[in-house]
Amino acid sequence: MKKILLVLSLVLTFSLVGCSSTNEFKNVSTADVEKAILESELLVENPMSADIMEFDYFNDVQDSIEEGFISRAAMIVALEDVVFIRAIDEENAAKVLSTVESYKQDMVMRGFADGYGKPENATRAANTIVEQKGKYVYLISADKVEDIQKVILDTIQK
């Protein structure tokens, strides 16, 4: 009887561990995320996108990046940045996250926190989100940060 209980408890333990370690994120391309954001029409500053590998700021972590994009306002005086990166794995995503946090300080806060350019830039800078979700890392600096984040999460979550 004790052996049966032991076996059942082991089976239950392994099944619970197996259920809790399932990946909660889909393996989607960053192009799908970019398309979803653009189709949502939440970016209002005439966004221009580029491949993240062409953006020199991320040269130090290129080996950790599978793909990504950066979308910025066409007007240099308007802050509306979305950076979305799919890293090779979660460990590399942590490295990328550190660089994206530096990007926030160097390119968002230093440039726009005092309201440079458009008056709403200071609010956009203050409300900037930087997060890692699995092997995905993103930065959102815009008016409707939560709505854009919802579009991203709806696209990448299972």
C-alpha cells in the first residue's frame, strides 16, 4: 500500500512539474508582432520601422538576437518608440533586456524626459515600459503604452 501511495505521489509530482514548466509563449515572428501593432493604429506619429540588426545600438548583443524590429516616429522631435526583439533563448533574452534598459536611459529618458520636442514627450518617456516575456524583450514608449502592450501579449501568448 505504501509503495502504491509513493508511486502515485511521484506521478502526481512529475505531472504538476510538467504542467508548470510549459511554455506560455508562442514562437511567432517579430514581423507578426510588428504587423499587429501597425494594424492596431495605436502609433500616431507616422512610424518608421527598421530591422533591429541594422540599428547600431544593439551591436553588442547581436549574437543573442534571433530577430527584431524598432519602430520610431518619423519626426525626430516626437517620441514614439517600440523595440521588439526575439532572443535565441531566455538566457540570451536577459542579456538583451539589459541593453534595452540602457536604450531606455540613453535614448528615451536622456533625450525626451525633460519634454524635448513635443510637450507629450515627457509623459511618454515617464510611462515607458521595458519587459521580458520568455525569449521576447520589448520597450514601448508612446501614448497608449498599455494598449500596445496588450497587442504584443495577445500576439505572443498561447
